Amino acid sequence: MSKTTIIKAGIAVAFLAVAAVLLLRPAPNTEDEIAGYADPTASYWLCTSTTCAKGFELSMAELGAFLEANPDATPACPHCKQTASVRAAKCASCKEIIPKTARAAGSRGGSKDSGPALCPKCGKPSGAG
């Protein structure tokens, strides 16, 4: 075998190895990759009552029915029954329901350059914002 034939065979084997790795790895957006992200069929709420302050979840069907009957109201907290609730998000890391405005310490409100939203419970990027 000549030197060029060996080099061509080596390159072909390398390409086949790369192709095998790309074909055998899990597809993007599989259940494993999207686990922990917000459920598009749910809405998250946080009670702002100082005596409660618990998070809760409503399905989009429940929220739609509520808003159809009460267009200017916010859902009542299922724990304390008060209507002092605001939209929230679920942390992708620890699954805690947190305020949508959770930001890194010292960052500016909702500006695009304020950095990632950080979970007040676990301190990791929450996906909220």
C-alpha cells in the first residue's frame, strides 16, 4: 500500500467515526434535555400576601376559564384564598415557583443586558424572565 492510500483510508475512517457519533447521539430537544423547563400547558403564580407567599400552578384551561369570567382579576391563591397573586415562573434547576423578576444581585430590572435571571432559592439561572 502506498502512503497516500493509507492517508485516504485514515481520513475515511475518521469521517465514518464522526458520522457514527452524530447519528448515535440523542436528538436535541428530547425529554431529557427539556426536563425542568416551564410547562407550556401551565401558568405559574405567586401569592403576594405576607402571611402566605406560596406559589401555585394553574393549567392553561383553568386560567382561560378564570379569565373569561374575570377578565381584570388575578386568580385566588388556593392556599389562603386571597386574590393577591402575580405571574411567576418555575425555576429550571430546583423547580421552585419564583417571581418572574428574579435577577442577579446588582443587575438592572428587566433590561436585556441585565444578565440571566437567577433563582432566589438555589442561585442558579432559572429560565425566568
